[in-house]
Amino acid sequence: MPSKRRPQVRRARRPGAKTTKSKSTKARLAQPRRARKHRAIPLSKLSGRSYQARDRALHALASLRHEHRLSPTQAARLHGVRLETIQKYFPSALKKVNGKLQVTKSDRYAATLYVPDKEGKPVALNTRSSKERTAAGEYLRDIGRALRGNRKALSKWQRRKKIAGVELVTDERALVAIEPALSDFSLYRTFNS
């Protein structure tokens, strides 16, 4: 039984007729294909679970910056996160050098940390770089040293009274008064528990 489809007639091209591809298609095909740029995911769009994963990835980056012998995979495992998660939330913090991943010296990713105020309550510190996060950690370390009797521990903070726009408590009397509230103060938690 013969086919019911009609045979299609090929049309002959007229000389000088336009091609089927448009100019924009030709231009697009002529350009080399660029790699897709990875961008950090906005914090406002993260769920609670994703925010915790991002926080663990941030800790892994910090440990990579402080412990030079640690590989990115080891740091990720140490903090309970996969290397792909670090690359997902902080794409420009890791770079490839000679085929190996290395962490950059600093980054410009935002994170919220907490420092004590004059009453010992946590105050949100919206940091915009790894340098500000490191400074906040050093400040809390120096508070602990001052409370253990090292009088010179807070001397470098007398000149620099603010981190990310938040005023720091550097008075020894005020620190002694709020010492009970600082007993289990955490840089990354809102509530002391």
C-alpha cells in the first residue's frame, strides 16, 4: 500500500535570495562560547537549611586561610560540607593554580556576626569581607585575654573603635561588668545559650 504522505517538493533557490539563518544567529555562532559566570546566591533567597550549609562553607574557607596545609576537600569534610557546596555559595573564593584548588587571600562575601555591646547583649555586625570577619574574631579573642588579666590585649582596639560601623567595647571596667554574659558568647549565634 502506498504512503498517504504527499511528497515534498524541494524549492530551488533563487540567486541572491536570503539564507535561512539571520544575521544575529550568524554573529552568535561566530563568537566563541563563553563559560557561564557563577554568581553568589542572595542571602534573602536561602532557606534555613541552605543558610546553615553556607555558614559551614564559610567556616571551611576560614580554616583554609588559617591552616595552609589543609586541602579544600579536607576543610570541607572537617566542617561537614561538600566541596561543591563551597563552590556554589562562594564561587570566587577558590581558584585553580596548576590544576589544584587554592583559597584566595580574602573575599568580599557578606556575613552577619555578633559582638557584645555595653550590656553584654549581642549586636549584629554585618560584615562585607573576610578581613572584617577576621577582625571581629580577633576582637573577641582579645576580650577573653583582657578578662584573664592581660592588660595590653585591648590596646590595639583603642585606636580602632569600630568594625563594620558597630562601636566596640574597649573599657576594661565595662568588660568586667558584663563578664557573666560573655561566658558562652558566640560570634555566629544571636542568642547566648
